[in-house]
Amino acid sequence: MGRPTDFRFTVTGPDGEPVTGYEVEHEKKMHFIVVSRDLASFQHLHPEMAADGVWSVKLTLGADLLVAGDYAPRAPAGVSRTATVDGHTVTLSGDLVPGRSSKLTLQHGGKVRTVDFTALAGTGAP
Ligand SMILES: [Cu+2]
């Protein structure tokens, strides 16, 4: 993991200007979810917005998020693809392929849901 960073972003409206008006949902104006590329961890954060529409939050990014180029991180050994919360077991199958649309399947009880992801690759971030 990297060091904590002051991460800032804006949401741009159709007019090209930062959006400053937000509804409060679940007690916050912004729920910011950061998922690691290997899906092994995620952060749920609540950024603060300045009057000009710039959101900021202290964020600790994994190294892979800032490295430009094509690469395909491998999930660390021992990552479980099954999680049980309050007696509900969810199983994830499929893999994200950088640069391509990838299908992940979530299985919950008897239900199977397939989600289409377009994984990011070589974006030259930030
Ligand atoms: Cu939240």
C-alpha cells in the first residue's frame, strides 16, 4: 500500500463546469468507493466538498493505481472469492481483464448475477 494522499476530484456537468449541488443520500452527499484492481480490498469513504465543487478525501492508494502502462496484477495468494455476512454467502467468479470488457458472476444463494465490467488499462493515470 502507498502513503495517504490528499485526493481531489470534481464531477463535471454537461456544461463542463463542476457540479456543486448534491442530494443527501444515506446521510452523505458522496459515497466514494475505491476498489483495488485485484478486487481483494475496497475502501468506502466520504469526501468533503468545497464551495467550488472540488471534493477531497484522504486516500491511501495501492501502487498499481498510479502506474502507467499495460500490466495485469495477479491476485495475491490466499484471496477468498467467497464472503459470508449475516449468513449470506456470496461467491465471485470470473476475472477482470485490463482493457477489455469482462464478465464477473456473483452467486448469492440460488441466484446468479452476471456483471459486465470494462476494466481500465494503460490510462496513464493520474
Ligand atoms: Cu458512504
